[in-house]
Amino acid sequence: GINAEYGINTNYFIQSNLRRMAHKPSNEVVQYLEDKANEIRVLSIECTNASKSGHPTSCMSAAEVLSVLFFNQMRYTNDEPRHPSSDRFILSKGHAAPGLYSAWCAAGLFDKEQLLTLRKIDSDLEGHPTPRLNFIDAATGSLGQGLGVSAGMAYVGKYIEKASYRTYCLIGDGESAEGSIWEALSFASHYKLDNLVAIFDINRLGQSEAAPLQHDMNTYRRRVEAFGFHTM
């Protein structure tokens, strides 16, 4: 289907026309993405409230990232989320699964009624992503592991499958204290994985206290650039 108001493709390979824009998006598109981010926030609160468990605050800080990726950047199809040509998305901070489920719900993969079954004993929507779901590429929740998985996918895409898909990985700032994150950056740099996008969600908070670097964005930037990444 097509969102006629904004000219945004909302069905097959969603956002393929607006994908990877080099120019500044229009005010209408920005408003559309802000609205989608707020929808993801509301859905995240509603489903964690219904389950009386989950990590809603981690979903809040990721809402804009999920909105831009799902509604303006990534190529995918609801008809076949694991289509070979679809972009890959790995939620390394797997405890923010309600936000990821909410993004898929907002994209129309399943309805709100199913979303509100989060963490129920008979629900497919578990507390952390699991690949038994047809829209999840890798199980996450053991912090620090997602970027290594993503780098492996990007390597396969570039050198073995020689495919055009990109792999996006959303990393929590707390888990960025794990050495495995930086090992994965080193691997990606060595193999020049320009089809890998590592996104750090800097919300300052860890599970029990502030993350080590808090909001020191310059230190994050310098460290990632030291591995040869282009930072934004």
C-alpha cells in the first residue's frame, strides 16, 4: 500500500523510495517519523503495562531510531520479513524487545491485540527476541553479543552472497562496556564491512547505575572512529 499523504511506500520493501536519502527530508516526512516514534512509545508502554513486566524505558530511548529505520530507511516486506533481499535488523539490547515488537506492530505485521499478549505464557512475543519468530534474525538479550552477530551477517552479505542488503545493529550504551562490542568493531573494520550500520543508543543509563561514559558523545565518537568507522 502507499501512504498517499506523504508518498511513502508502506508495504513491499517499505521505504525503498526514501531509503538512504543523502538530502534533508521534508518537514512532512520528519513529522511522519515523529508520529511513528510516538506510536512506538505508546505501544511499548501499553504492552509492558499489560504484561506487568518488561523494560519500557529502554524502548523509549530507541523509539526515534526504530521509527527512522522501519519507516524511512530499511528495505523489508511484511509478506516475508526474512526475504533474502531484506535488510537485517539486530536488536543487541534485546531487553528493549517491546519496542521492536511495537515497531513491527506499527508497520502492520501483526495487530495490537497480539502485541498486548507480550510475555504471556502462551504468547509468541517473549521478553527478548527469538528467531523462532519470522521477523527476528537472531536471539539477543545476552548483552554485548548483537554486533558480533551483525558483523557476521554483513560479512556473509558482502563476500559470500554478494547481496545488496544492509545490516543494522542497535546497541545499548551500557552493553558497550562489553569487550565483545569492540572486538566486533575491529572485525568489521578489518573486513571493510561498509554494509554494516552500528547504532549506539546513548541514554546514559545502565541497569543499576549510570553507564560509564554517560553522555560523553565525543569519547564514543573518537573510539568508534578509531576502528575506521564513519560516525554521525
